[in-house]
Amino acid sequence: MKGKIAVFRPLNLIMMMVLMQSIFHFLIKPIYNSLDLQFVLDEFHHFLLALDWALIAAGGYLINNYYDYETDRFNKPERLQVSKEWLLKTYFPVAFFSIILGAYLGWKAGLLNLGVIGIICTFLLWKYAEDWKGKSGLGSVVVSLLIALLVWLPAIFEFVSLSVLQTVAPYSLRYLVITLGVYAAFAFLVNLIRELVKTLEDEKGDRATGWNTFTVAFGEKKTHLTLWWLFAVAAGGIIYILYLQSRSSDLLPMFYTVLAVFIPELICLYLFYKAQKSGNYSTLSKSLKIWMFGGISTLAAYYLLFLYS
């Protein structure tokens, strides 16, 4: 039973739901409440939205493990606690239910077409597992874009009410879009770094089973160089945000950003430097999750600091 639960990567799914719920409760909801605007989806349906995308991700993990079965014999044999048949048999009802729930939420949001987003993403995750994962970086970019999409989804499903926000308070809409863009960029960069680290971690098995991942295609040196550049871009963005926060009279948000986002990146950089010599990337991979969670936690932290300042 424990092995079957592990296949779904429950901590990752919880983090995705926390991200989407934080976007709604600590960013969108305060703006709407301050202007006395009505949501298209209430709190319960925004929870269902987060649950729906956790189900889509769970389906992605199932189908990825199905196509990765032989590779995991080399890289992570401890994962092989369920059969390929069970993975495929479980995938279809999970994917089907997520599509139905997405269609319902699209209808509830006033735009049934929004349900198509879930169908497209389910297809993309299937293609990633079946083919794109082994195409020298394409799969890593696609998955990272899907993670960035999670940031936008609570706002996308409020599309009808956003038109009202545009009329009533265009500056608030501009603030919302810019903030979502910053968090989406952060989610994309951190996840892309983690995806490339995974190609370094799994190189032996990927090469043995014919997967042409980024590391297999370009080699360790170019993968290392690419990762250094991605870390540098992320650090540049964080430093710029710290500069903007330093100009405020309230410096608590800046201190929290240093603690929750900047220091974890420095730790990841140190672990990456060590991993280049040792070849052991597992600790780095776990630390990148902590860095991602630190970034997500700023949504709640900034809101609470503003509320009680």
C-alpha cells in the first residue's frame, strides 16, 4: 500500500495545491475583498480547482512511471513496488475524473472552454512521459511551463470577474498580473533547474535505456554550465526584488525574502558545487523542493505582514 501511495508523490501534490490555494487566498481574494467584488468561483470551488490539478499531476506521475519502468531498474529500483499494469490501469480513471472535474469547473466559471486546458495538459504530460522526456531538454521545458501555469490558473478561472476588475480598478489588475508573472517565472526557473538536476542524477539509466535527455545529449559539462546560468538568472531576479523591498519603509518582507528564498538558493548553489565533484545529486534535488516551498510561502508571509503591520 505504501508503495502505491508513493507513486503519486503526495508531497509534490500537496505543494501544488498549497501554491494554488495561496494564490487565491493571499493574492486574488484580498484584492477582490478590498474592492467588494464577487468571485466567479467560491472558496470551495477554488479548492476543487486545486484538487483537479493535483489529479492531473497524479495522472502525470502514473504515466511517467509507466514509461520509466525500465529506466527505474537502473536509477531507482526502490520505486518498482507496483506493476506496469497497475500503473496503466490506475492512470485512466484518474485522468478521466480530472477531465470531468475540469469541465465542471469551467462551466461553473462561466466558460466551459476552460475545461479544455486540463485536457491539453493531460495530453502534454502523456507526450512528456512517452516521448518528449527523452528529447534533449524539450520535456524539461514543457513540464516547467506546466508548473508555471499553476500560478495563473486561479486567475484564469476568474476570467469573467477579471473583466470587472479591469473596469473598476485597472491598477489592481496590473499589480495582480505582474505579481503572478513573478511567481510563475520563479516556479518555472526552479522547476527547470530541478528537471536538469534529475537528468544528471538519472544519466546512467537514461543512457542505458536510450533516453536522449539533456545530459545524455549535451554531456555533464554543458548541463552544469546551463544550471549555473539558471541559478544566476534566479539570483538576479531575487536580488532585484530585494532592492525594491529595501525602498519600502517596512523591511520585514525583505528580511523574509532573504530567509525563505535567497538563503535557500545559496544553500542549493553550495550543494550543486559539491555534487559536481561527488556525482551525488539526491540532496540537491530535495533542497530544490525546499527552495520552491520557500518561494510559495512568501504569498502567505507577505499577506500576514501587510495585515498586521
